[in-house]
Amino acid sequence: MTTTPGPSIRPYNLRCTLTFGDIYGQILIWMAVIFVSLAAGLALMGASKPIFALVGVGLILVLSLPFLLFAFTTTLLNHIALVPEREA
């Protein structure tokens, strides 16, 4: 009795091609959001509304963080590739 060989399983390497240039724009935009929120907070502090200033800055940071994390993770996942190993 002979057996037929099954499909050959090729080994793969997990390769990440993410570079700093891929996320540089995202970092700059988020830093701009932080600076604008801090400027708005300082303006409200000067207008004798310190509680609104703290709430405003905190709210902007808390609401922008999920978007930043989503942008980072999707960019990272788009740069992960399975590359078949070379046969020796």
C-alpha cells in the first residue's frame, strides 16, 4: 500500500516593514492637537475659567487618544507581511 504525500507546507517569515517615516505625519498631527488643546486651556485659564480649561484639555486628550491608537495599529498591521522562506 502506498500513500500519497500531502501538500507541502512552506515555512514563512513574519516581516515588518514599518519605518518612522510611515508614522511621522500621525505623530505631528497628534502633537498639533495637543498644542492646540493646551493653548485653548491657557486661554480659558486667563479668562478665569480654570475648571473649563482642565476639562477641555482632558476631554480633547481623552477623545483624541483612541484615534491615535487606531491610526498606529492600522498602519502597523498594513506593514506586516508573511514572506515565504527561500528554499536552500
